[in-house]
Amino acid sequence: MMLRQSLKTIPRQLRRTITTYAKQDQLFIHPKSSNKHLLSFSKNPDSLSIGEFYSKNPESPDLVINSDNFISTNPEFLKLLHQVIKDNIHDDFTYSIESNSYADEHLPVYDLRKIPNYQRQPEIEDVFGYVRVDSEGGIMNETYQINDFYKIVNVDGPLKLSEKIHEELVGQLDGG
């Protein structure tokens, strides 16, 4: 009886199951109002969100989240993301493989929404930051430098993380 009464007080458009963004399965959509929603790496709607976007139908498989409808980035999320990258990049297989081609240089740590062709530099707005690579191709700890031109959401859509960074970030969002 109490549950039924509680559900009646919640507007219909806000009563939803967990919605996964159809174009990027790492991301979840949580309603904020009838046409404003939160984008998150966590299923928990109370977890730190990436930011906000507008959509009348966030459950649509045709939904596109890009710079046209993304309203704002959560600065606390961005701060956490960079910390997770800094703490874990040296153990990330995705970037360790590539670091062999960057001996004694800086390796761009980019998101995976638009992977550059082999030996091509990613777009500056797709690069989280840079790490120093030693002469043997190993990523040097504590050398991560943030790229201030990075865009969490751009014309190609929202960020996509490597498995390692995604796993560590979700652990922080849901448990830490």
C-alpha cells in the first residue's frame, strides 16, 4: 500500500528503470526532470554524474548525446576522472601497448569514442592528458599531465573509457 502511494507521487516520466545509453554501454541515464537528465558511469542515480543533457525521450535507441544537447560537465566528476587516470594509467593494457611507440616521448591518453588510426595523433579535444614514456617504452608513474582542452562530450558523443580506467572509476563512484 505504501509503495503504491509513493509511486503515485512520482511523476510518470521520472519513474524509470535503469536506462543504458544505447550508443555507449558504459553509460547510464538518470532522470532529473521531464526533459533534463544526468549522464553517469554508475547505475546509482545518487552517484557523481558526468553532467547534464536535454532529451524528451532518453530511452530511445536513436538518442544521440553530443555537444548540441549536453548542457554542463560536472567539475567534481572531471576531477575524479583525472585522478583515476593518474593513479592507474601505468597499469592500463590499452595504453601500455601503445607506449612502445612513444619511447622517450609523451603519450597522449585519449578517450576511446573515436580511436585514431595507427601512428596518428588523436584530436586534442579527445585527449584526457599526457604521460611520459621511458626509453624502453614503459609509462612512467606520476607523470600524467591534464589536457585543459579535453571535452567530455563533443560532436562524436560522450567519452568512452578503456576497460581498466572504467573499472577503477566505477569502483570509486560506487564504493569509494
